[in-house]
Amino acid sequence: MKKIVVTGAAGFIGCNLARELNALGYTDLILVDSFGNEAKEKNLAGVSFSEKVERENFHEWLNENGHEVAFVFHLGARTDTTEFNFRVLDSLNLSYSKTIWETCTVKQIPLLYASSAATYGAGEHGFSDNHELIKNLKPLNPYGLSKQLFDLFVLEQKNTPPFWCGLKFFNVYGPYEFHKGRMASVVLHAYKQIRETGKVKLFKSHRPDFKDGEQLRDFIYVADIVAICLWFFTHAVSAPSAIYNAGTGKARTFNHLATAIFNAMQLPVSIEYTDIPADIRDKYQYYTQADTAKLHAAGYEQKFTSLEEGVQKYVDFMLRN
């Protein structure tokens, strides 16, 4: 059996994917990350793998060992939406991903990479993953722009890996995101607030067409993201190479989310509303909802976890840990 590479392996989605690969019997994993962060290292407790490769050494490793690799899951990136130094994002997200693409093309290794719903910006062009529409998108922050520029790079390439897939992750939540700090999901932040104060703070609306807490997101449980990744892994021979949305296709409000968390914790609902911080106010998405038609047309038929079910599973996990 050839090796499977997971970049960003100590991160939130990467470690969940590695665990599920183990559960399916895949243990010859090459885990790529910037190791040394104790909180992230805990994410890999119990994961079986054959080698860890430091992020800065991975290009050389893949160039030398590509003939032994069956598939690359490229999930590693700087995911901080408040990072405004584009040099950092260009280095870690754009240029780094281009080099992986080029090596996978030369070595003919199937590649799945993480894009983001942040590419959709304010949603003025909708949330369709139609390739013809991608060039029109206007991300609201440098992180989204770095993902958008790589998507555009991919669509321009005549030479490609034997199979490739870009997944635009929507609002992912679930276990093993404790290390993410400010960038962790609202579920984790809300859970902590409720345990400490008995109430949760949500952002006010600064637009007349949305009430406080009624901003909408396509929240997707991390197990569903992993299931999509693994579906493309097992269907790489038959699935069309393309950029796909990875969301549930059903937007829910932050009020719905908060209520689900209180219910999962068996506590009365208590919500306060606070101003959106000035530094992100003009870059804040009020609505996201994945158009999943292309994903389903490719053959993906698994049912998505409901918001209430996913929140209950995540809260149960946090209560145990």
C-alpha cells in the first residue's frame, strides 16, 4: 500500500481526517505540519502514522518520495481571517500550494486541497461553485483572497494531477479545534462562555436587513467534511476533477446555533448581543449557503449531520474532555 499524505495534519480538520483514515485501516500516513505546538500535538494522540514531516521540509520530501505516494490531502494553511500581512498568506497558502500542485502534476499524484467559503466575500455573486463564476468573486479579507488566487491558478493549468479536487469549506465546527484560539468555531467560544457565565454573546447586526443574531451561516460538522474528503479519495478514478462547495446547503442563524448549544448543555437560553469589532466589521459575512448541486451531481449522496445533532455530539465531546 502506498503512502497517504495529510498536510495540516495536527490541525483541526487534518487530525480528524487522519483519525478516520486510521479507522478505515490506513496507517501508512505522512503527517505534515509545523510541529512543536503542544496544543496541536495533543490532536494527534493515538493517531497511527509512518512519518512526520516538518512543513518547510515537505516540498523536498515529496519531490524525493512522490513515487511512494497514493494521494495528497493538502489541508495545511494559515487560516487566520484577521491576518492582513499578505506576504505571510502568499508564502503559506498560495506559493506553498502551487509547489505542491506542480509536484503532484509531475509525479502524477492525486490531490485534494482546501479552499474556503471566504472566497465568496459578501455573497453578491451567490455561492455557486461553477468554474465560470469563480473569477468574479470578491473575498472580503486577505485569507479569502489567498484561497481565491489559488483556485484561479488551478483553473488556468493545462497540466494537472491525474485527479484533483478543491473543496470550499464553509463554517466547520467539531472536536480538536481547541488550539485555534480566536479562529475556533462559534460553537467552542459559545460553549466556554456559557460554562463560565451562563450566557453567550453574539454579534449585533450592523445592517437593517438582518436582526441581531439572525446572520446566517452554512454550519457543517467536521465529520461531514471528512466524509466528503474520503469520498473523493475513494472515487478519484470516477469523480470529475473540479472545485466543489463543501457545505450542507442549508443556512442557519447564529440564534439557532446558540439555542442548540444551550439545549445540548441542558441550560436555559440566555443571549446578549455585542458590536462586531471595528477591525472586521466591513469584512463580515452576513450570509453563506453552499450550492451543493455539483457535489451531488458528482455522486456524493451521504446525509449531512443536522445542526442540532452536530452541536450535541460536539458538546458531549467537550464535556468528556
